[in-house]
Amino acid sequence: MLGGTFRGNVRPRKELRMSPRPAPMRILIATWDAAGGFPPERTIIRGLIARGHDVHVAAYTSLRSRVEAAGATFHVLPNIPDYDASRPITPQEERAMIFDGIIFSAAFGGDVYDTARRLRPDVQLVDLALLTSALAAKAVGAPVGFLTHTILRVVKMKRPTPIAAS
């Protein structure tokens, strides 16, 4: 009822108190150039930096300028070939790159592990597609969280979609 007073079953509002802001943390994010996947992660990076955290990103060289523009420290992964999602490649090359060069890449996981060992982060965030990097991050010992931008598609599927064999 506009302009009037609502007298239904309403409890008095308690005073809201903000919990103290946690101490700044060193955060390592492992990600990749997933075309549309990085912009939401960049928003997270900016938000963490705005809250005073020391954010480091381990990724392909193609993300360096975007990571640094967001205010984070960039760490190159030296043992993996660079991947730039804006560069056209054939479907076969893309399939091989995604599965062998990203998801199941021992080199990607090894580089993330080495970066985390040097950096000693308080927490690590790993793109969910980076399976070997997730295992490597867990092996370092700091808590690990996952970043995903495709979960709704997986949740809505009634049955798994088969992956075509090459």
C-alpha cells in the first residue's frame, strides 16, 4: 500500500553491523584466454584489488596486457605455448589445444605449481577448465576456489553431450 503504513507481520529491523574487513591476502588466479571467459574473471580481479588484496594471475602471455590493466601482477607460464583466442585456428587445432594444451596439460599444471610455490599465496582461484592446475594448486597447500562461467549450461543439461572423436 503506497503512502500508508504496512502493519503486517513485520519484525523491527536490527541495526546492521559490518564485519571488519579481513586482512589483505595474496591471491593467485590461474586462468586462460577462454575468449568470453576472461571478462568475468577480470571483474573478480578488479573487485579483489579494490578490497586491498594482492592479486597475481598466472596465464598465457596473450592475457598480460588485460591482467596488468586490471591492476594485477602477471606471471607468465614459461613451459606452455601461448594461446590467443582471437587468433583463428581450425576446429581440429582448437580441440587439440583445449584438451592437450589446457585441460589435461601437465605443463600448465607444472607452471601453476611452480608459480604458487614461489609466490606462497594465501588462497588460489583456478578456472574450472584447468584440471591439472587445480591439482597443482591443491598440492601447494593453500585453499583453492574454482572460477566457472559455464556451470548453468551443465546444470540445465538432461544428459551429458558426447564429445565427438577426431
